Amino acid sequence: MPLLSSSTYGFFNNSISQNSKNVNTKNNTAEGVENVKYSIDKGFAKEYDNWDKKSDKISFSVGSTSSVLRKLGVDNKKITWDSSKIIKIKNKHPEMTDSIIKQVPNILENPIIVMESNTVSGRLVLFGDVYDSKNNPVLVALELNPTEKGGKSLNIIKIASAYGKDVDLQGFINKSKILYVEPNKERTHTWLKVNRLKLPLLSSSTYGFFNNSISQNSKNVNTKNDESSNDIKYSMGGLKAETADKSALEKAMELEKDGTDSEKIRKETGWFKGYDGKWRFEIDNSELEFKTDIEKNRAAAIELAKMKVKSAELEEKIVNNTATKAEENEYYNLDEKMIEYRKGVKLSDVINHPKLFEAYPQLKNVDVYYEISSVNRGVYSSNGNVIMLNPMHTIDEQKEAIIHEIQHAIQGIENFANGSNLEYWKNLGYSDEEAMAMYYNTAGEREARDVSARRDYNAEQRKNIRPDIDRKDVVFANSGDAGYSADENIMQDDFENKVDQIENNTYNSDDVVIMGRTPKVLQDIGFNSLPVAMTKKHIYSVAVSEARAKNEGRYKQNTNYHDLGFNTVKQIYNKISDPLMVIAHLDFTNKESRDSTHRVIALVDLSVNNKQVIAPIVVDYESIYNKNLIDINLVSTYFNKNSNLDKLLDNKKTEQL
């Protein structure tokens, strides 16, 4: 279990984002919740049995928020389960029988593990003692803030899905942000043993700390091995720094209003804007000194590595049912010893840095621990507020790594654009090579590397050499969320390139073609923040005429050809980002009905042949990208609409959003 997950059985990192503001709660790490009862609706099972299993308009009352979830910060609300969801589950997962479905409330009542969804923001994922007919543990996904048409929040919680998790459950747990583990160790260990699972260690070579851990890869960060460097180094601070010169910032803002060149503003005031558009200044790192014994840290890290090897050997025996009672006890005792080691020390005990701690006193309390890694020189986890350092590197390399990771901590404090890791981009469907490029170009990583690169500048060089803030190829990663957030310009260029390939018949993939992230205007009315995409078939049919398709030997029967041109296709994302109107079926949030979701329409002012164009969008559609099944919002076609437009607007089954 990532970071602190295996160190405490109970609650940790207890802040659930239920709306635009996080719900902050008190920590409850000392004790968990056993035999907790929440208000299960006693009529659920009976109502379910009386249901004809066909009607998709029923909303079953399951109960209300359990004590476990309330202590995690979830509001005490009614929990419902739409029959349309259940129908979809039963069709897709026949192993979810009626008797098993009626047991789902027990998972909500007394879960073993609670995690944040790593695919959909605003959802929780729970496991408990319920299994499907194939003996796979049942996963329950809760939608904390469901919305009705128009994006208005409903004052309930909904069960979004429930099914037996039969594929890579260990990897799923490793990649998730875990919020709660059943404090009854016997129950938890039994569940893990039955399912051949293990709570991942604090840091592993595969996943790091958490899904959104920020790692400094020794292969991808430009570093210097000179241990004698004592020149001035700088971090990037912001408005929340105690030492921020606000009067200089006011001057910078005035100069910007007057149209002054940004570089002149930086040199005159010390303030400049990063890729995220937020003001920054540089903090002198020249006084940073390590206070710890590097040889002692290395020895401790080597001992930890030995414990990990032994733990893996014992775990294999336990999974294969060949471990003796003594070996089981040794395994759990060893786990506790590793947990104790990873508690680490405070940053203020590792380094002496007066100017940094004066600017950000809270950084004193960042936890630091040491672990050998073949991949990472340093890692910062925003969730646990902890830095891992690899002590096998030179002291100068460790200094560079800690400066890099401290910058990530500052990014969290200031809400600057954050960093990422390779796993983040791979989870979004990018290949290894693509993920490497995305990681390298993430805005927060570029800033952290720039901080490290500028560490050897003296005051004059720092003033005269502009920070790395002018690149056009940066991308942005969401923090604590696997959502899609690539830079629109980059995605637009990629989309246009693939449109050209489709025109030339050289696009040899069946992947959907992603054009960008769901525009804010659509998110505001209830769309999830997903990639927006089209299929190559739709791109071609929108662009060409039937005659051209036949002439090129690419004609398909039962396909409408709209002859809008490939240049028009390239502008689709920009147009749906600023539509004249969005029209939806009254029940468009019912994701089960393809008929309703297909009628979410963006009316755009394209003026193609003096006609306006509409873009039907399928909401929360599943499609293949890089051999992975991902959720997207699919632009299903794009065509002129004039004669029937008034009829469409007057249709009682649609609503203007």
C-alpha cells in the first residue's frame, strides 16, 4: 500500500474532495472502525426482489453514509442505486447475480479498503467481504457528487458501479490513493491472503509512493557530479511565501499592465510568471547544508533492502500456504520494522536552510527517509508530504535531488503547476516512449529541473539568464487525479497531424483520435473531465463527400458523408470549446441510454457554406487507446444543420443548457 498505507490500519490522508473545495477532517489514525453499522435501508432487498429487472427508471434506496466514510470526510447523505446501472452491471458482469447484488450494501457498511478512484474524480472505491460467483472480490464505486441535467448537484450519493475485480487487483491497489484500511489486522490479513494480495510497501521500484508521486529519475534529470560546488542556488517561491516582496510584485503587475516586456519586469522586480501564469520569485539556496551522516544513512538503507528481500521470501511462502506460524509472525514483525524505519525524520533535521524555512516554515515538517532505488534519486509525495532520498548517490547529487523535490513541495503550497511521473502518463494510455516525453515536458518537472540547473548560477548570472518559462511544448498533469490534462496546443498539433494521416490513408491504427480535454463549458454542465475524441471513420466521413470516398476506394455503406473538408475537422475542438448553444436530451446524465447521450449536441458557429454546424457528443463513451479501454467523450459526427434546427430547439425531449 503506498506511503503510510501499511504503517497505520485505520484512517489516513483524510481529505475527500466532494466539490470544488476539499472537505477537511481530523486524522483518526490511532483507531479504526470495527463492526460499524450505518443505516442500511431494510427495504432494499425486498424492493429489489419485487423489481421486474427491466425497468430502468427506478432509484433504489440503499442506505446512508457509514461511520467509516463520514470519518473520511464524506457528507452524511442518502445512498441510492439506479436500476439502469444495475441492468448494465448484470449485462456486462453476469457473475454479479441477484443474491450478490443484494450484498453490496455490506461493503459500504464495513469496508476493508477505501480508496480514491484513479480514473474518475469525485469517486471512492471500496472492497469488503463480498465476492462474485467466480470468487472475485467485489469492487464498489461511489459517486460522491452526482449531478442532474444542467450540472446541478444532487444531495445524495450514488453507487456508480459494482463488479468482481478479476484483473490485476494488486496493480490496481498499488496505483490507488488509499484512504482507509480495516484496523482489525486479522480480518485484513485474511482478506489479503485469500486474494493473494499484499499491502504495498511505502516505496517500490514500480509505483513509487502514490499514483501521483513526483519522482526525479536519475536518467532524465540533468545533473552534475561536482561535490565542491558552493555557488548560489535558487528555488522558486510565490505569493504564499512569508518573505515575498509584495511591493515589488505590485510594481511588476503595474509594469505588465503598461505593456512592459516580461524580461524587463523580471530584472527590475525579481518577479516573473511561470507556465501556469502565476507570479514567482527566486529564493537563495546558497545556505543549504546537510546535517546528516551520509554513511549512516547508507547503512540503514542497505539494512532496509535486506529486510525487503526477506519479506518477499516470506510473503511467497504465505501466499503458497507453506509458511509456518513462526514465519508468518516473522513476516508481520518484519513489516512493522520496515514501517518504523520509513517514519523517517523531519526536513529541518536533514538540512540547515534558514532562508527557505523563513519563507515556508511548514517545510520544516516535511518527512524525509532514505531508500536504495535503481531508478529514483529522489521522490516527493504530496499526499504524504514526504521526500525519499537515495543515499547511494554522492552528497552533491543528494543536494540537487532535495532541491528538486523541495520545489515540488513549494508547488503544492503555492498551487503552482505540479510535477508527474512516468506511471501517471502510462495510465492515461501513452506508450513508454510517449510517457517519457510527457513526463519530461510536464510544467512542474521543467520548473524543478530549472531550479536544479540554476543552482550553480551566481547572482549576476541569475539576473541575466532568463528562467525556463518560454517553451511551447509543456504539458500539465492533474494532482491526485489521473484525469487527462495535457496542454491544448500540444494535443491540437497531434490531432491535426493524425487528421492529415487519415486524409492520406496512412493512419494505421484503430485507436480513437484524441483532440483535447473536455472543454470547461461542457464540464460546467455535467460532463466528466475526459479526453474528447473522434474515430478515424467519423473524421473521414465528416471531411469528404460520398463521391470522393468512392473515388478513393474508401466508401462504406450506411455511412453519411458530409464534405466539410479536413481543415474544418481540425477546428472541431476549438469550436466545441466555445459553442453558441448546447442542447441535451432531458435525461442526458443517464449514461446507460445511448439514445439519450447521443443527443447531447453542441451547436457551433462555423459558417460552413453559410450554415451552422452541430456536433453530437456521446458522453462517457468507452473506446480503445494504446491497447487500453479508456473513457472518453466522443464527438460522433459533425455536420450542417439548418432546415430542422428550429424543430430541434423546440423538441420537448431536449433542453437548452
